[in-house]
Amino acid sequence: VQLQASGGGLVQAGGSLRLSCAASGSFISINHMGWYRQVPGEERELVADIINDSSTNYADSVKGRFTISRDNAKNMVYLQMSSLKPEDTAHYYCHAAGRITRWAPFTSWGQGTLVTVSS
């Protein structure tokens, strides 16, 4: 399963960006989709995720500013980011986990997209 992320870029503090991630390949289900971010020298951290199309989780640092959503028909996940802060600057990675067949799970990462927030 391949994930293609897009939508990163340079934005001023207070601005907005929307990240998109498309899943392609052969699979029968995706039960988890999420966004993570990483700054050089630090560990990758969860930003937001959706589990089983219903349960969403957000890092405390982005609650109220970021919204994760999923389009099952298109096998896509989005991250709407608003009120961006310089500390949101990072490489953002999408993640998906599910099943290729009934007996074969998968977990995949996208290639990362850079978000830079200027002060």
C-alpha cells in the first residue's frame, strides 16, 4: 500500500494549510489513518488520527486548530491546519494501517511533506 502526501509549503504564522494523503494499492480495509510530524533531531510525534472512521485523536498542541478528516470513497485523509504557529514547522507524514487480505495486515508511511511556518 502506497501513501502519497501533498499540501505542504511555506505559510505565515496565523495562516492555514491543508495536507492531503492518498492511499493506493491492493487492500480490503484501512482502519487507521493519521498524521505525524517530525523535526530534525526529535522523535516523530502523533498530530492527529482517525480510528475506524469514528474516533479521532489530537495532540494537545494542535487541539482546536487542526482537523483531521477522511474520505473513504477516495481513500484519502486530510489535515486542515489553521492558526499555524512557528512551532508547527516540521515534516508531516501520513500513516495508514489495515488489511491487505483477511490474514495479512499492513502499515504504511507516506514520504513526508514539509510545512514551514514563518513568524
